[in-house]
Amino acid sequence: MLRASLPSAAFVSFVSFSAPLLAQAQTAELVGVRAQGMAGAFTAVADDSTATWWNPAGLAGGAFINGILEYTHPPGSDDTVKGLSVAFPALGISYYRLPLNQMRAVTSTGTTATATTAASRQDQGVLSVYGATIGQSVGNHLVLGSTVKLMHADDTGRGLDLGAMATFGRTRLGVAVRNVNQPELGSGDAALKLRRQARAGVALSTGTRGVIGTATVAADLDLTTRETASGDERRVAVGAEAWVPTRSLGVRGGISVSTIGERRTTLSAGASVMVRTGTYVEASLFGGHDDVRRGWGVAFRLTF
């Protein structure tokens, strides 16, 4: 049965003295504790309410109703990411609060903004993203989804995310495009233009095998380049997740590597523990070898 997805992500930057800044993506792994635990190999897996960030078409394959309250602490930062998402059979709603200081400032002419200018934008706080998602089945194998977003930093703008999920037996193929309309928040020198981002993934699942229940192996690939705070990135991620037959315990892990610029590798691990039927506490730990502090996330998930 088709499920709606919720908002997806946002990607921001700071102001230049001479031209509007193009907002560049935060790493996608800042949202979704399960996705973090799989190093971001989640575009074709997304089947909980964070599919609103990862792939608007993904919720069609998940639980009938589910909600997630999450909190993430990025590597090497004192900032936090907060999120609340709820998915119903044909509708998803969500809210994400994202810090603006995780990104590199780039002007509309392609040059990097000065540190002073970037700092002034960082001091302005957070980007709030409110979203509503709907989807539509196309035949027996394909689901299309879209998320309409209302975003607010210094100003308010509207955005659109699109996603598709194809299922053939135990194989799922997914693609998601964030900020399709490249929305701009504000005007003039203080404008934030959210760049279009595209990502594709594949996931292979097994049936129940002995003491291990369902297991999934997945891979993701960025189709566009992201200018992040640590430099240009285009990531490839591989991750795996396994659940015991009773689904009372799930464990996951993964690795993500940037294929352009400086080679930056991120390792991750995570787990989900059922505290009562349909109620889970989830955690993740992730970061690269150069990070002074590891990033981590925790979430409370309620599923019906």
C-alpha cells in the first residue's frame, strides 16, 4: 500500500559581499539514524519516516504508520540536528532543524566567500524545513513520490523534492532529487539559493535465514557534486543491515568514500533495540579518521 513521504533535505550556505551565495548541501547523513548507521547507503532502503529526507517514494514499502523523533550531533561540531517525521498510509509530514555552519560558502560566480562573511552567516543560526509528501503507485513495481517544502532561515522559500522507487522481488532501485526548483531564500547579497542534488541507490534483501532475520545490503552514489565545508564531494556509500527474526534487534554498518577531491572516508555503525512491541530506540556512530570527534545520533521510533 502506498505511503507518503515527508520532507527532505535542505542544503545551505552563506552570503558574499558582492553576490548571492549558492547554498551547498550538508552531508545527507545528518538526517536519519538508520541511514547514518549504513553510511548513507539508504536511497533504495528508505522505508521509515525519514524517507521524506532520503527518497519521497520510499515510505510505500514501510510500516502502515510510523513516526521518528531524532537528534544528531555532527562530527567535530557543537551544533545539533533535530527532526520529527510522521508517515501515514498516503501522507507524510516532517520538520527538520539544520545548522547553517556545516557548509562551505560559494558565491554565484563560483568563488569561495571570505571567512568573515561565512562566519556572519553562520551566526544567523538554522534552516527550518517543513514538508508534506504524497506518492503514487505506477503499475506493480514503481512508486513516485514528491515533497513540498516550506523553508525558513532569514527569509522563507518553497522547495520541491522528487523520488522514485522500483521493486523487483527482493531488489529495490531508488533515485531522489532534492531542491528540484533550486529555490532561493531572500534576495540580493543575502540570498540563499538551494542547489539541486541527485542521488541513486540499489538494495538487495534476503528472506529469513536461521538466527538472522531479514538482511539488506545497499549502495548509494551521488549524481551531483556537493561543495561541503570540507571541500567538494561526490560520495559512494556501501552499507548493510540485519535484523533477528523477531525484529527485536537490528544492527548495521557501512563505509562512505568521496570519489573526487581529497579522499575522505567515513565509517559508521548503528543498532536498533525494541523496548516494547513497535517501539524502538536507535543509535548511530559515524565519522572519518581525520575527525577530532565522532558524530552520533539517537532516535525514538514508533511503528504500527
